[in-house]
Amino acid sequence: MSRKNYKEIVLVLITFISFHFSGNSQKTIQNIYGRERLSLNGSWKYIIDPYQMGYLDYRQKPFDESKSGKGGFYDNLTSMENSKAEYNFDFEPTLQVPGDWNSQDERLLFYEGTLWYKRDFTVSLKSDKKYFLHFGAVNYESHVYLNGKKLGVHKGGFTPFQFDVSDKLNDGNNFVVVMVDNTRKKDEVPTINTDWWNYGGITRDVTLVTTPASYIEDYKVQLAKADKDNIEGFIQVKGNNKKENVVLEIPELKIKSTFTTDENGYVKFTFPLKKVQYWSPEMPKLYQVTITSSTDKITDKIGFRTIKTVNKDILLNGKSIFLKGISVHDENPLLGGRLRSEGDMRMILNWAKDLGCNYIRLAHYTHNEAMLRLADEVGLFVWAEVPVYWTISWSNPETYKNAENQLTVGIERDKNRASIAIWSVGNETPISNERNIFMGKLIDKARSLDDTRLIAAALEVDREGYIATVDDALGEKLDLASFNEYGGWYWSEPKELPKYSFDIKFNKPVVISEFGAEAVAGFHGDEDTIWSEEFQELFYIKQLEMLERIDGLRGMTPWILVDFKSPRRQHPIHQNFWNRKGLISETGKKKKAFYILQNYYKYKTIDKK
Ligand code: GCB
């Protein structure tokens, strides 16, 4: 092998390894909504490409790994004359971004494969600025190209990523092309089997963020662990490479503190907080927090509260609370697609509020940053989760890295949101040694990143006779005894439920992460008629009767607020690709069981023994 060949192979290998997982996307900037920015939302041209014609040559080699790097759809050849190009974005239809593709084009409802997006934009460049191309989420794998050059690859359908494009933008016209592939794969996170729709596409905001050359990259301003009196946090300035003063202000609390960063732009701080109104679902008070560096300034709205557990109690700002919750997916049933706008998100949160909730489970993956900001504003606690769902490839180190990356990016993005009470590291995972190691590491990682919130996972129950036992070894490492149980639907009958009791091996607050039963809105019968609203109504009555007897019951998130789309739900009359466990139908109609839970929450208080 010649030296040149050897060098080439090493280069290709390095490129492969670094692109393979999260590519050369970089750590995302904190609070993109608070920055100077150009929205790249709106209409994007698209080409459906099931054979990856635009990515691979006829020997299945990626064009972008060839010597010239050319040949793919990202070249965006537009000339009609004298070109043999067999594609042309200009004559294609458009998709709305943000938004999944499945709900926007009938041909794409069940599509799982590759699709190309293209959008033109103009910028007038300023030499002393930095520019970042930021994606809120793209499902699942995306290859991003700017003006025909590859920026990188990202995997993971629910977490944000960005590229520094400061020296790649043209002054004037630019175009960005994204190849998106939502093919399900066994070793990915989630794996091939999920009970939700595999919506493909650029599902969240695309933004060109502008910052000064030296900018505030990240910050945390939160109460210290279980400490009502002290703020603990950090500020990270990038691009200066020298010590500098940064000022943190909370005008309403008359706080103005100056800190000096180290040579890397980093400073960690603590300072006391006085006369603060603590954040709670009833009074979701947010304070304006401003951070100023020598060249940059950023403002956020942040709430302050403590949350911790003591034996079987969850203490919010020192007082025991009950989490009146509901599970939700990132889906607007009226669109049959992912939530796209603030209006979509508010509709979901209003339904939860109407139910009497102070808490929501954002299942089963990282939801939109805008959703968390709204939860802060309207006063809803949040259980945030990563898609470590069912049968992940526990012994594959790449799968672990991927899961850990999704967890990390989610925590980094939302660490300033008072609404987030719980980080969940997974759902209904089958117990095995490999799984315990995998999830044990995720728990440790979550704690190392954020020790101010609770760590949980949705575990399962074992049954023998009328006893349901919870003794998953993972429970030892978690802050809550949380589990899904489907008594009255997947096992037993609603009427039988009050005979059951729970044997929970952990002296921890019990928060039931799921229970539920299907009902078709508008279908009526007696309480024994499966799929009827009456069946689901009785099911809720009996469930609540059963759960009320659990010592240490401190909350629940029944499954689920609204009917949602799932390829696993095939019944042609009752389901038609909808999971019908919603308390609200896909057209927004409340089912009878909605009112049972609403009534329960209305009167639910904690009986202190
Ligand atoms: C579960 C899963 C959830 C499903 C639900 C169901 O346990 O966590 O994702 O949708 O059951 O409806 O079966």
C-alpha cells in the first residue's frame, strides 16, 4: 500500500468515526430564542429519494466522500439547459418546516426512508460576527450541506444540534440542503419497535443564530441542590480565550453580581437569594435574568424552586406535593402529525390544565424547547424522558453513547427550566444484567449533569395472584418508585382491580408513570363493552380506587391525554392506526373518563399520616 493510500484510508476512517455518531455538529448554544436570529422556517423544497440516488453512486459509495465531493443532490444544480442532472429542486413541491413529512403529503404517510430538503436564504455578513445553523430536531439521521459543502451528520430525532457556519456563509445568497433518513434501525435510540408514529423530517425550528465573535455560549442559574437560599450556576463565554468580567442581573430581586471567568471563559458561582417568590404550578413566577459579558448580552426568564424527596414524600420548596399528571406525546391529533406551532403546544397544555393537572409526562423522548418554556410559564411540572424504550441494544457501546448523548443534550438544553422536576432514563425496559448496567450508567450520568432534580424511569410490575410487586433492582438507584401497570386492560378486568394490592420494595414516593385503557370516542355501551366510553370510565373509577390504597402514592401520569397515531394499532374499526387510550379523541372530544380523572384531581390532597 502506498503512503498516499494509507493516508487516504486513515482520513476516511477518521471522517467515518467522527461523522458516524453525532457528526461534527457541536454543543448547542443556550437559549437560541434569546439571540439575534434569522428563522429558516417556512417552505422548503423536497425530493423523495427512496434509493438514495442523491447520496450514493451506482457502486453505493457516498458522493460526498469522493475526491471532488460532488455529484449529490446537495450540489443543487438548477440549470435546465445543457445539464444531465436527473433532479431539480426548483420544480418540486414544498414542505412546511417545522413539521413532519407524513402529515403533509399523502405519499409520505407511511414513508420510512430518505428525503431531501432545500431552502434558499440571504444574509448580509458582518465580519465581526459568528453564525450558527441550528436545528431544533430532525428525525432521524440528517446530513447537512451549506452551499454544496457538507457541514456534518447528526443522529437522534428529538435533540437539537448546530454547526458553526461563520466561515462558510456567502454574503448574499445561500442555500442549505438536508438529507433526512427516518429508517428505523435496531441499534438506534429508539430501536425499531415503538408504539408511536415514526414521523420523519425537520420537525422543529431551523434558525441561523448570530452572535458576537466572543459570545455567551452557556449558563446555568438555578437554586443549589435542595437549598432554598442559594443560587448555584455557571457562565461559559466562548471565543475570547482570556479572563473577563461577566455581570449577572435579576433586577426584580435587586441582584447585580460581577464574576471573573478563567482563561477558558468559564466561571462557577454561588450567591444568596433573598425575598424570592418560589416557582410552583399554582404561582409559576419567572424572573428576568440578564447576563452581560464584554461583548454579549442574553436575557432569560427563570423560575426558582427546590424539589427533593424524603422517604415517601416529594417536597416542593419544602412542602409535600401530589403530582396530578397526564402523559402526552409530541403530536397534534388534529393534524395527525408533530406539534408545529406555539398554538399547537398551548392546545395540549390547556387540555392538561383543564383536567386539573399540575404535572405532565413528556413521553417518550425529548420534547420541543418551546414546550418546556410554556410549561414554565403556565405552571406544569414536567417528567422529561429519553427514548430508551423497550428493547434497546443494551450491549452495543454505540447505542449507549447515543442514548447518553440524547440525555446530555436534553439536560444541557433545559437545565434552567423550573418546570422540569424529573429526568427519566427510560421506559418499560426488560430486566437483564446488560440493561441494568446500561441504565445504571445513564442514571449516574444524569446525576452528574444535574443533581437538583429527581431521576426516574418507568419500571414494570410482576404479578402473582392479586399481588403486584415492584422490585426492579434499578429502583435502588432512582429517586421515585415509578412504574407502568396495565391492570384492567392488558391483564385482569376493571371490576377486579380493587382486589389487587401492591408490594413496592422501595421506601420512595410512588408515582405511577402509566395506566390506561382504550375507548373510541362516541362509542357507547354498558361498562362491560370493550372499546366503549363506559368501559374506560369504569376502568378509571376502579383504577383510582386501587391506586388510592398504595402507601406513599405521590402522583401519576395516566396514559394518555389524547389518542395518538401508532402503526401498531391495526384494528380497522376501533383503531385504524390510532392508540385509543386518550381521554380526549383525535378530534378533540373529551371522553367520559376525562371527567372521572378531573374530579379525582379536583379533590385530591395528600393525607399526611
Ligand atoms: C406502554 C408504553 C406506551 C404505550 C402503552 C400502550 O406501556 O409505555 O408507550 O403506548 O403502553 O398503549 O400500550
